[in-house]
Amino acid sequence: MKLTFNFSPREIVSELDRYIIGQQDAKRAVAIALRNRWRRQQLPADLRDELMPKNILLVGPTGVGKTAISRRLARLAGAPFIKVEVTKFTEIGYVGRNVEQIIRDLVDVAINIVRESRRDEVREQASINAEERILDALVGKTATSNTREVFRKKLRDGEISDKEIDIEVADTSSDISNFDIPGGASVGILNLSELFSKVMGSGRKKKIRMSVQKCYPELMRDESDRLIDMDTVHRDSIQMVENYGIVFLDEFDKIVARDSGNGIGVSREGVQRDLLPLVEGSSVSTKYGSINTDHILFIASGAFHVSRPADLLPEIQGRFPVRVHLKSLNKSDFRLILTDTESNLILQYKELMKTEGIILDFTEDSIDALADVAVNLNSTVGDIGARRLQTVMERVLEDISFSASDLQEKTVVIDAEYVRLHIGDFPSETDMYHFIL
């Protein structure tokens, strides 16, 4: 399955600018990496296999856009994307999840993407089939064509939407759960739920009773899946993961080995060694087939406050040739985040209060005041980047949010004075606890 994505790096950066303020170096790096995926597909097959992705290491404090850039990039490309915290994984042989599970989870993401795409392709036929099954439940399969047409018109006009009917749909539940053996020993062990489903037949049904309106989506999904060849979906998903998959490794600095005397450093180094085959290219066994990781793009991120990228294993460092340092946010950045990004915080709160009939009017000086407070708190309490704005906004609008349904005055002006009244110019040390996350 090929992606139709064909944006230039400049267009990719422009798209990212709609949601993320600043960090142009990081945006350029991921834009080039994504464009290189398209370029690779234009090459002859023999050369295409030789061109490896240039994995990226994003270094910067929390809340400056590392995860947001990668997530938006994946949405833009329509590629399978998974974000994992590497601290959740342990060295193979220890209790915990092993790193190969990352690829298995990525395959599941790809299957959902491909399956939804296939459902869209058969939606028209599935809709026809679903309608016929509803009519069968309403009037029976032996009803005359005239009777069916009368009820078909009522169905389409919504006259019988609340009528309850009994329908049969595929039973996707499993009586036998998958075994997950600690330490990754489950690799290669037969999935018992699959075995039982094959022995008992994949055509298990269950009867459900619900209204016509509610059963239509169930029947649409059931009919769509009947029309889809899942073997093809699995093959296309594997191809999609191998050629377009993106893995975001968060908290990458936390697996740097440090001499602590309790063996934790050894385990952290073990996770790095286990990650190495995935990043440099290897085969991972899944229940859908073997996945080659040669061309999966890995983007790692970490704050590296108490360690440095140079403290990583040399082999790992070499597999992340593109290194980008992200900058801390300043007042100008906070101001733009509040006003210029799509679905910005101010817009969100305005729309939220509109549901209560309240109109929030933020003045220019109030935006400056909010940005000042966020910068001050980040410099005194702890730098959590753009996430600080959510804490500040909640504090400023707490009274309005609580009493919105009782307010007589439906227009509330938020100016700098209002912000200072609810927070103060610079919160005193005794008030800091309100803003500590």
C-alpha cells in the first residue's frame, strides 16, 4: 500500500507551523526525513533497499513541542505512528515488556489504518447490505417486494428509527485471552485464541437487540468486514509498517546508564542494546508475519538534564545521525501559542464557555499578562514548557468555570487587571503550590 503524500519540506513545515510555535530546526529535520521517504519510493527497487532512513534525536526540555511535531508529522503523512516511553521496557529476560513489542503494536496501528481505508472503499455496498438486513429483521425475508419498499421508505425517512429489532453480528470477543509471558518469552508461542477461533470456526455469531438507529453502524461494520479480504489487509499493513512506519521513543535520556550501584544502570544499558537491532534493522516476528525494521523511521526525544546524548552507547548514537536541540519557550512563543495556533487555548475556552451562553473577551494586555505569568513560573517553579499555560488558564478562569451557569452578565472581559487579580503579577512563593504539577 502506497501513501499518496507528496508535500515538499517547505509545505510540511508550513503545515506544522499551524499547530506548533517555533522550533524551526526540528521541523526542518522531520520534514526532510518525511520527504526522503517519498523520494525513496521513486528510486529503482535495488537502490531503494539500500537507502536507510536517517533517524532523529530531539533534545530539549519538556513541553517545547518534541512529541507534538512527531505526532502531527504522522497525521500529515497518514503513516502508522506509535509513541512509546522507553522506560516502560526492560531488557529481554527481565520481567516487563521487551522492545520488540513496539513493532507489534505498530503493526496493530497499521492494520487499523488499512482496514478503515478498505471499509471506505466498500462503504456503498455495505450500506446497501446493512439496509437489507434491517428490512429482513423488520418484515422477514419472505415479505413481498411492496411491503419491503414501504418499510424501506419509512426507514430512510427516519420514521422507525426507535423501533427495536434483533440482529445477528459477528462475535469478535474471545473466550481465550492472549498469553503475555514476562520477559518476552511469549515470542514464538502459538496464540491460543487464534487456534481456538480456527478450530471452532471464524463465523461465530451473537444476537443483539437494539433500535434501528443504533444497529445501523453495527451492521455497517459487520458488512464492511465481510467484504474485506483480511489477508490482503495484513499484507498491506506489513508493507506499510516496513516502508512508512514511524516510532517515537520518548524519555530516551532515562535509559542512559548511570553508576548507581544497584544494577539499574545495567538494565538501562540492556534496553539500549535490545533497541539497537530494531533501529539498525532486523526482523521481528508477529502473528501477521515477519516485520523488517530496516526502513522504519525512529525519532527519539529526551530532556537530557542529568545526562548527555554522548552518554548513550556509541552504537546507538551512530544510529541517530540527525541531532536537533529544541529551545525553551519565551514570552513571545507563549503569546503565539495562546493566539496563533489552530485550536489554541483561548479559542478552546471561548468555545467551552459558549455552551453556557458566556462570551469571553480576552484583551491584548491580558494575553501579555498570561504569557508573563507562564514565563515566570517556568523559571522559578520548573520548566514544563507550553503545558504551563494550561495551569495558568485554569487558575485564571476557575471562578468563571464554576459559576458560568449562574452568571447574569453574559459577556466577561478578561484583561490584565483580571489576570493579576486572580494570580498576581508574580505569584509569591506561598502561592506556588497552585501551579506545581
